[in-house]
Amino acid sequence: MAMRKQDEEVVFPNAAGIDVGASSHWVAVPRYSASEPVREFGAMTDDLNALADWLLACGVDTVALESTGVYWIPVYEVLESRGLKVWLVDARQMKYVPGRKSDVQDCQWLQKLMSLGLLRAAFRPGKEVCVVRAVVRQREVLLAEQASWVLRMQKALVQMNIQLGEVLTDVMGMTGQAIIRDIVAGQRDPAVLARHRHGRVKASEHDIVRALTGNWRDEHVFVLTQALAMYDSLAQRIVECDAKIEALLAPLGCHEVTLAGPAKRAGKNTPGFDLRTALARWAGADLTRINGIAVTSVLTVLSEIGPDLGRFASVKHFCSWLGLCPGTKVSGGKILSARTRRSTNRVRQALKLAAMSLSRNGSALGAFYRRMCARMDKPRANTAVAHKLARMIYFMLTRGEAYVDQGQQNYEEQQRQRSIAALRRRAAELGFAVTPTAATA
């Protein structure tokens, strides 16, 4: 009778657990499936195929895979290609489950928790999204590396007392690049170098001449030359990534979308092709219509989660996965903390950067951001606005709703009417009535 009750508690009777390692993987299946329920397999491709054959021979249909570094990716792909349902679980989940595993191997503990339904699968987008995501992440790595070489160029200039950063906002802008490349080519005359000044530069040519008067030490010029060469090499690699992204997005554009309104100003790191149209055709909606959302932010969002958000049950689940929801640390009915949890989610970071760009925006979202900043500090205001942006993106991707900006004045009028309604309710509770006065000129 006790065994029957235990069998009824099993949610996944044919589940297996895999403890992923760098050189080998430990696998556990139900005890009744094999005479040796725990086995070790190597990390080579032949070993992974043998692992899949053994799991299928044991009648396993669901596998719990521990997310360890990047070692789980080949195992996940091989098992998924063989028709097994793979659950990628966070290793931190196991420490929240009551019980001890000191005398049990990790794979057996994983198999037990999976069979009892005590684990949750992590979100992993489709194959085509993962392909785009890998290239987009590589592009972000190259951009970060390129920025580090710009800092090295600035350091070499300062060591020669070439104060280019004092007269130019962007050292690698049109004027800055022309001056640096002329220096590397051998030019040392400040007056000749200052002729590269663009008409939009606020500093005068005389100020640029003063900033370019320094000591031209050979070792610092050598470092500047090498840093510029690395910058150009990384720029070429970024161009190759852009071409690869364009080729990957072309077959994914299955929606016919009419782009309304002018395109937003392209940033310095925006890909050279028509990225806005390609992303709109992939998603079925033009997310750049949302104020503050640049086309590069849309690229980050879609490459990380894809256009299909059916995996999330509701918009609240989606915002919770992003780490933009308030915390629920409550004890005795008292809220101890409502801070959002820390997260390195790339979509969250992109949305928070987009929220920061709304500080001077004249839209309704800009007015909402400034209202939040008046109520709380800026980091919390950024999170609140990022939460609002995430909700808009969810509704546009799931319902096909178009975003329409109602303007700052309309938003402020709505807030004014809400404040009046709240004052009237409060006055009615105290036995008073609110009477508006006539507007004066």
C-alpha cells in the first residue's frame, strides 16, 4: 500500500537526471529501468550518442539537465535531436528543495527531484533564435573589446600630453579619427592636424591646436599605432557579424509589416543594413515605435527571447523572468523588502538603458519617467519604466497591438484628473465636498 502511494506521487515516472561535467557526465535513470541505474559517460560526441541510446533503451522520455557553464549545450542538443524532452534546470533550485543529498550522487538527486515534479525548466528559445543570439552576443563582445582599445588610444595620447579629449566630445568621431590617423601616418604639426576640425565641433581651431601641442615620444606613438590597428581589425570583424546577422534574419522575415513614421536616428554602433525592416518582418510588429526603444535594443530583445512569447503564461510571468517585478519578501503580513532581484538578463539591461534615454523625451513615457524620478531615486525609476516597456513589448508581440504615443500633455491631464478624483473621494470620506474654482487668466 505504501508503494502504491509513493507511485502516485511520481509526476515523471520515466525521468532521468544528468550531472554535467567538463570531461564526463553522470547519468541516473529509475531503478526499475536498468540493472545499473547510474552510469558515467564521456564528453565526446560518440559518448553523447551512446548516452542517448542508453536513455532510449531504458524508456526515458524526460531528462533533467544541470546548467553547468557551457558544458551542457552539446548534451542538450544531442538529446533534443534524438526526441527526448530535455529540461534545463538551474543548479540553485536544488538547494531550495528540502532534503539531504550528502550520501547521494548529484545525478540521482536530480532524477529524484525531476520524477517528483520539484524542478522547473529554464527558458530556452528556439533553434533559429539561438543561432541569431550567438552572433549578436559575439557582436556585443567585439564592441566592448573595441571600446577598450579606444581607451588605450586615449591613454597613449594623454601620455604624450595630447589633450584631444578636452576639445572633442567623441575621440573616435569624424574629427578625432582623422586626427589620430594623421598622427599615425607621421604628421606632427598641430596646425595641420587641426585642419581636420569639422564644422559642428564647438571648440575653435585655436583650441584644438593648443590641445595637439605635446611631446611626440616614439614609444607612445607605437602604442597608439597598435591600438588603432586593433580597433580597425575589430571594426572589420563587426562588419562581418553585421553581414551574418542580415543573412540570418532574411529567411525569418515572414510577416508583412508597414512601417509607420520616420526611422529613429541611427547610433554609431548600429548595423549598416536596414535592420528595422528585418526585425519588424521577423516579429510582426515594429517595436521601434515605442519611445526610447532603439533598433539595437530591439535586436537585443528579439535575439534573446525571440518573437514567440507563448512560453510565458502572462505578462506578469514575463516581467518576473526579466527580473523587473518587485520582490515579495513578506513576514507576518509586513513587507520586509520589495527590491527587484539581481539579474544579468540582457533584455533587462537593454530595457533599463532604454528607460534612461527617456529623461528628456517629450512623450507620455518621458513624462512617466520624470514623474517616477520625482517620487523615488533614479535607479528605481529606471526599473519602473523598464517594467512598463517590457509590458508594452509583450502586448505588441502577443496581441499584435500597435503602440500609439498619446503625448506628454495627455498623460499629464490624465494624472491631473486622477488627483482630482482622489481628492474628491478623500473629501467625501471626511464629510466635505470639493468645488473647483473658475480659472483665472
